[in-house]
Amino acid sequence: MWYWYDRLEAWLAVALLGATSLTLLVSSTARAIGQPFAGGAELAQLLFIWTAVLGADITLRHGGQVRIDALAVRLPFSLQRLVTGFCLVLMLGFLALLVWHGFPLALSNWQRPMGVAGLSYGYITLALPVGAALMIVSLLRRIVARGIVASLAPDDDVAEGAS
């Protein structure tokens, strides 16, 4: 099941990035020939925000987040586990707050139009809580699959350590 979930998310991120590029190309070309595409910039912004959120989740799922562990790796394993567990609790708590407050914010912005495109601003504000929920799932998957200490390590570091 996770295989198809991961593939769908990656495909969707690539499709959204392509749609962002295509929207910018069409908008700038139309403007150059004297027929501006109203709302092209807003549509590209919407697509890019969703691309960034999905990309952030994919990066987190592969352990690509920023990690400063110069001190933590020198600690005994039990303390590494404690420090990493504390960081995970903070990360999950912050993501949960984004979900908790993000969905009501998105709903409150649903009637607000986004520029000349006529799209709802709720589509943009919905990206943050949806992305945070996806990141919670990704973090929990990594904790279950790798354990607490290795859950934040990049995938390539885990592969190097195994060889």
C-alpha cells in the first residue's frame, strides 16, 4: 500500500511542477503577444505552493530534512535516543498544531477570492495543514520502520552505515 501512496505523491509533485512551468510559459507567452492570461501568476503560485508542500513531505520521508547532529552523534546511544525522541516530539507537536489551526484557517479563507483568477484562497491555505498531516504520516512511518535514533537520519547515511 505505501508503495503506491509514495508513487502517487511523487507523480503528483512532478505533475504540479510541470503544470506550474507550463502555466508560467503560457502566461508569459500570451503577455508577449499582447493577449495577457488573467490569473496566470495566481494559478502558478497555487500550483507551486502545493508542489513545495508535497516536495517537503517527500524530502522528509527520505530523511532529507536539515539535521545538525555534531553533538548528538557523540553522545551514548541512550542519550541519542532521548535527544532524538525529544526532537521527534517537538516536530510532531508542531506539525499537529499546523493541522489543528490550519484546517479552520483554510475554511475561513474559502470565500476569499485569489486575485483576478477567481479561485478560492482556501486552496492555498489548505496546502499547509494537508502537508503537515502528510509529514506526520511520514515521520511516524520512519519511526516504525527505523526506530527512534535512525528515524531522522538520511536514507543514504543508513545505507552507508549498513555496509
